[in-house]
Amino acid sequence: MYNYTQRCVIHYLGVVLMTSKADKEYDRWSKEVKRGAVTLAILALLERETAYGYEVVKRLEDMTTFLALEQGTVYPLLRRLEKRDLLVSEWNYEDKTKPKKYYRITAEGKTSLNMMKKTWADLSQEMNTILFGVEK
């Protein structure tokens, strides 16, 4: 089974790669897991300190491999979280040539984050029991 980067390299080299059903299912599943986990990760990062969009991208990139995202994915998510009142933003014009929009978590965002953290901990524990026989 090849990961996305490996498949791109193989494709670039002109090698025909037949993607198995297992590869396709893994890709589908990992996208679903990432979609749910990235909201939790962003809220947790912003609970620690405010950040502008690119900083969020870099922090995710520095701290994880699975959740590393492109800027084009993070900015729409930040806007959606802001629309749901989980984040607020404020422009910083210290550098007049490059103003930055900083995001910070709201009280509602912290409440949501705490509920998500509990669910993540419970889910992780239950999945470890199922997958690896690790008891509570």
C-alpha cells in the first residue's frame, strides 16, 4: 500500500499504479478522520495562544504529519469556526504592508473544545480496547 506522496512519485515517474480497493478505502477513511480531528486540533492550538492563519498551518505541520494541511484548507475552516462563534478574529496592522488576521478561541469555543476533548479521550480509550486489547 502506498501513501499519497508515494503514489504521486510513482505517477510522475510514469509507472502505472493500480490502486487497490484497500488503498481507496484507506484514503476515504483517513480523510474522514482528518476532517473531524482538525477542528479539535485547531481549537486546542488557539486555546493556548492566538495565531494568524499561516501560524496555525505551521504549528499543525510542526506538531503532526497526519493533520498537516495546506493554507487553502485551513482558512475556510477558520472562517466556518468564526461563523459558528467558536473563534473571533482581529486584524493586526503592525506591519502595514502585511496585515495579519489573528484568531482566538471564544468562551463558546472553549466549551466545545472541552466536550470534544472528552469525547476524543473516551473514543481513543475504547478504540484502543477494540484494536489492541488495551483495557480501560
